[in-house]
Amino acid sequence: MIRWCWPWELRKRGILGMNRRNSRYIGSYNERRHYPLVDNKLKSKQLAEAAGIAVPKLLGVVHSQHDASHALELLQNLNDFVIKPAQGSGGKGILVIVAREGEQFIKPSGERLSIFDIERDLSNILGGLYSLGGKPDVAMIEARVEFDPVFDNYSYEGVPDIRVITLRGYPVMAMLRLATHASDGKANLHQGAVGVGLDLANGRGLNAVQFGRPVSHHPDTGTAFDKLQVPHWQQILELAASCYEVTELGYMGCDIVLDRDLGPLILEMNARPGLAIQIANDCGLTPRLQQIEQRAPHTASVTERVAYAIEQFGHG
């Protein structure tokens, strides 16, 4: 298990630090002109749709405070939905509604919100409260993902997602992020979600952590992680690998959800993916990234890149 170590110990274990990630990989492989394509979730959704990549359906966009003040009209035909800032990060500002009763909107936790609460959330998004650099933003209204029942006992009050790190379109590491009561139904590790490292060969769970500490069972459902295996694994890896051609970002994180009816969907693409995936996998990124740089073919199809990653990095 990755724990507190001296810097030389971390290097020996191949742990990628933030400074090296920024200079060696983000700085070298991601041209800044491509950042707006993924920093703005509305733009990245439109880009993915144009490329034929499956994403959650966009139901509407709130551009102005005037629109926000008429939220009830915008939401009148929606019983469940997700509101998120187009330029937000770390899950901040995302509001998930699973049901409604009249003008009461119900969150996964059971908390009830009024239309005035919804309007306030929209207004905060538009004002840039959650955006990078505090810039004015727009609010997206998306269809809520009905997550695959295979995760019924593994996630609490929220939709789980799969984070895949890729280099030059090659998957190098993956983890499943599971919502908890502590994370308010959101799949963000720093808010208390559980991260489960996944075997690139088959999507089987390898190791699980919450707040950086190892766990064997989900803290709310009590379900053990030792039998966990993500379905549609080949499709998930190919979906993540295909984002390279769409964004032209050499180093990125792809967040994928499994919809009960639609299968794998791209939720987000990230030009600066975090490093906690190493803790979830109890494994450093550096050796895998170096292998892709030094040995992986530069011209390979999506299918060939996925096959290479499975063969080189899978546990089998």
C-alpha cells in the first residue's frame, strides 16, 4: 500500500508527482490551444457528439441570470436531471436530482430543494463560483445517468464512474470511483468517494481506498470489493483511447459512466487528471508512461492501442 515515504522511496516505486506530471507530461503532450476543448464541458460534449462518441444527453443550457430566474419553466417537464457548471472542476457545483414532487426537487440523499434553491445554484454557476479562475460560466442541464445495476451494492446515492488515464491514446491506468454518503453522492475522491484500482486486462477490482486509506468494503453498503468486476471493459478502454483523436491531447483522463440502457458514456475529458489513481491502484504511473514513450508504436489504431495496454499492464 502506498503510504508516507521519503521522496527517494516514492521515485523507486515509480510514483508520479505533480511537478513531473505538469512539466514532463501535461507540458510536453498537451498543447494549450486544445485546453478549451476539455476545460469547457459544453464544448467537449459537442465535440464528442460530432465525433460519434456516446455522452449523456444534453437537455438544455442556461446562459443568463434571466434564464435562471425562470428555472421552473425550464425544468417543468423533467423529473430527474443533473445541473453542472460548464467550466467547473472537482465535482463542485454539480447538482443531481433523482425525483420531484410538485415543486420539490429531491437529491440522492433524500434532501428536498425548492425552485428557489435551484435558481440560486444556477445563479452561482453563472456568476463563476465554481469555474476555473472565477470566470462567468453557463449551466448545463443533462439527463441523469441510470447506472448499471451491476453497481447497485457498490455505490451509495450516486453514479459511479471509471477514470482512465491515457498517454498518446494508450490506456495506462484505470480506477472505479464509487459515491458514498460522505461524498454527497458524488464520485470525487477528495470528497470521500471510494477509489478502486482496476486491472487493465479485465476491469477486475485490485485495491480500494477512501480518504487515502485502504478499505475492503463499501463504507455505506458493506459490500466487499473482492468480487467487483466492471462489465463492457473492452468497450470502455476503446472509448477512452478514442478521445485522443478527438481532443489531440496526448496526456489526459477520461471519465466514463455505465448507463443501464445505453452502456458506456463519456462523462468528461480532463487535460490535468489527478494522481490519486496511483493510490487506488497501489502502483506508480511513471514506469507505464515511460514504456509507452519508449516502446509503444506511434502509429496504431484504437484497437491496437488497447490490445497493447492490456498485454503490457494487465494482471490477467
